[in-house]
Amino acid sequence: MTAIDLSHRGVRSVTLRYWAGARAAAGVAEETFEAGPRVGDVLDAAVGAHPGLAAVVAVCSVLVDGRAVGREAEVEPGTVIEVLPPFAGG
């Protein structure tokens, strides 16, 4: 199967990594989405695929390539987005 490059249309292939409660809500540790061009678009696609993730995503921190970002941050193809729920403890 040949990959189709849709980046010229604002679509990005990105990897989401879920941690702790986000992993439990998604039912997977990691997956790839075709969405974009913003973090919010990717998160919306993830919630569409895993409706139980909505409540968790609402309170999560989001990292793009290890850097904290908001929903409006743009993503490039191949970006890794990590979804981190609040952690307890210390």
C-alpha cells in the first residue's frame, strides 16, 4: 500500500501516545492519526475514535515532541503528541 501525502491540504500523519488514564480511556498506548493541521484537530480525531477519551483530554497536558503546547499549536507530519492526564503523588 502506498502512503498518500495530504500535507498540502493541511492533513498531517501524527503519532499520539497516551499515558496513564488517557491510555485506559483510549484502550491503546499509541496510534497514528491523519488529521490536522493543529493539535486540537488531532485530539478531536482521537476523541471521535475513542469517545471515552473526551473527559480525559479535557484535563490533560499535551506535549508535542516533548514541549507543552495548546490546542492551536500546528503539527508537522511525523510529529509525536503525548497526552498526559494529571498525575497524583510526589
